[in-house]
Amino acid sequence: MSIPTDIACHVLRMGWDDVPPVSQAAMKAFLLDTLAVGVAGRRAWLADQILQVARSWGDAGDGPKAAVWGGGPVLPVASAAFVNGFQIHCQEYDCVHEPAVVHPMAVIGAAVSAEAEARDASGADYLAALTGAVDVAAGLGAATQSAIRFFRPATAGLFGATLGVARLRGLDVQQSLDALGYALAQAAGTMQAHVEGKPALPVQIAGAARAAIVACDLAEAGLPGPHHVFDGPYGYLPLFEERADFEAFRRDLAPGKRIGEVSYKPFPTGRAAQGGIVLMQRLRELGVRAEEVQSIRLIAPPLIERLVGRRPTPGMQINYARLCFAYSGAVALKAGTVGLADFTAEALQDAGTLALADKITVASDGSDDPAAFAPQIIEAKLSSGRTETARVDALYGSPADPMGEADVAAKRAECLAFGFGEARADLEAALVGAVEALPQAASARPLIAIAASGTPS
């Protein structure tokens, strides 16, 4: 079989029982995390404008429909996927596959969830489609040996999501290959948005989620698409990545392999800033206080400097600040943590935080690994003449340093309270229970309805 056929069959034929128990547990955990983060996104900066745009495309009518999480309206399924995709990623709180540099549940969680709701998929089919889709998206990133050039969470995520949607629709292999062809036709995602810290990043996630639905619509309508989507001369990997191992991508496919490699984000910032935030917490434990700092330098792999080494500026936009370690590091040293409330227009005007941020820099350690997030070392020079240092060899929330259950629950509670405007222990318990029961559920709709309405079933 060709590489695209192998990839399609991996998702189309996977059953939930094919997924190892440890990967099943990881998928349920990260689905719960994604729903909570997506709910929080309903109250994020620019979420109302995104919803306004999606509503301008037309109402649900009699066609397939799905709800916007966090108390939003019901929309056509492609529009709901668009809005929920934005909400999942817009606060940089969604999970990440570090070696792939892919946020695997952003595009996939939005598109596959919308399709599962619209088609009334069973819980087991929903989970299997999500798991297979993550294997593809993260597998594409993991097969790459060069630095990220395009916004891989959107580009790689699109192909996984397309196959996840195709599985839920019951498309055959030929139709699924056609759908992948139309995914390639729509693939986009510029890193320029990251360089400038613009909200085009989550919009690209949103666009990819919508594109996955559209790709399957086109294939189901009978439009033949290009089939050599990954391995053709103008396929995804040759065009979007400088160096990638096609055979490794196919060889490493195994049910649920990739979801077990995914990391939580403990803080609502770029993943590249999160090792430094933990190091700031370590400095606090060593007695370092903001008022005595002369300078702080974070020494880390080149990816860290590239993604979050930008300088803080007065009047910086919220998305820019989320990708600025100097800002989030200053917040962490002053307050002990970084949360959703630290990324508001008011918080970004705090003079003390900005003054401290001005003293924080990021430097490359010269590593030749384009996807390395660790090790990271922090050096703080203090007015007393003392120097304090700390080091992390793995980021908190990764499989190598798992996030504690209490911290996971606290993050979930923060997201739900932010999204629905109040702390909701009953809602959290309902979501947890519904996810746990999903493998035996005849329909995924009751779970998704909790995230959409905020009403426990």
C-alpha cells in the first residue's frame, strides 16, 4: 500500500479496544483537558469577534450542527469547529506533543468533536477517531528532523482531523484519500504570526478545523482529490518541512502511540516559556525576590529563544505577551505562578511587572536539536552580589515530569470558572464522570453538551 493509504487505514480501521489501556487513559485525560480549555476560550480576548464572523456565514438550518463550547450558540458543524478551534488554542493552554511541536488536540479536538456531535457518534467511536487522528498529526511532526517553518499545529493537525472526521462519517479508503487531498489543498499556517505575536495563530487552528470538515464534505460529494498527499513531489512533507523521514512516519504508526507522549500545559503561555516559569518558582524557593534582581538570564535550546525570547514592550498585545518569557517569567517571580487572569489589558499595564521583565533575557545554549525544549538553566544576579541558579531537564507536565493530579484538577477548575464566570464544582464533576463513562456511552452528545451549555446532564 502507499503511504497515504496506510495512514488512512490506520485511522479508519482502529477500534477503541485496539488502543492500549495506558493510551486510553491518556486520551480521556487530554480530552477532558481540551474541553475545559475550550470552555475557557469562550471568554478570551477576541472570542466574541470570532463568533461574530462564524455566525455571518449562516445559521445551522436543517444541516449538520454543533454547539460552541462555553455557552455559545448552535452553528453549522464547520462553523462550530472553527469557533471551538479558536477557543481551544487562543489562550495557549492546550496540550502539546513536544517532540513533534504539535498541539494535537486543538484542530483535532475541535473538528472531531463537532462531527461527533453532529453525527451522534458513540463514545467509543469518538475516542477512537480522536486517538487515530492524534497518531497522524503528532506522527507527522515527529517524523521531521528540521526546525518548524510553517505553523505545524495547524498544518499537521489538519490531516489528522480530516481522517478523524472521515472515520466518524464512515467514509471508505478512496473517499478518505480524496478528503486528504482536499486537506492538502487547504493546508496553511504561517509562523510569521508567531514572530509578531498575533492572534492569527489560533485563527489558523480554527481554519484548519473548519477545513477538515470541508475536505470531507468535498470527498463525500464525489470530488476526486490528490492522493499522494504526504509522499508526492508537492505533498505535505516535501513542501512544508525541510527534512522528514517518510518511512518513519508510516513505520511508527501504532494505535494510541502518540497520545501517551503528549504533555499538559500547566500555564496559559507558549510551551517554550513554561520551563522558565518553573525555574522562576525555584528561584522564589531559593529566596529570590523581584526587588533585588539585577538581571535574570534563561539559557535554553534554540527553539526556546526563537519562540519566546522576544522583548516585552509597553502596550504589547495579549497574544504577544503569552509568547514573551520575559513577561510571564516576571509574573511568576512576583506572584509564584501564571494564570488566565495575568493576560488582560489591565495586567499588561502593571509597571512593576514590566520593569522586572526588562531585566529578563533568553539565550540559546547552542543545541543542534531543532525540537528540544530542555534542559533549561536560569541565572539570577542580585543586588547583594549573590547569584542563584536552577535547572530543569524536562518540562513540568511532560511524560518525563508528569503534572500532579491536584494541579490538573486546579487547572480544570480555573478554566471552567473563567469560561462560565463562576466556580462550578458540579460542572467539573459532571465532565469528569461523562468522560470516564464515554467508552460505554451510546452517544458522545451528552458529554459535549455539558461543555457547551454548562449544565450537568
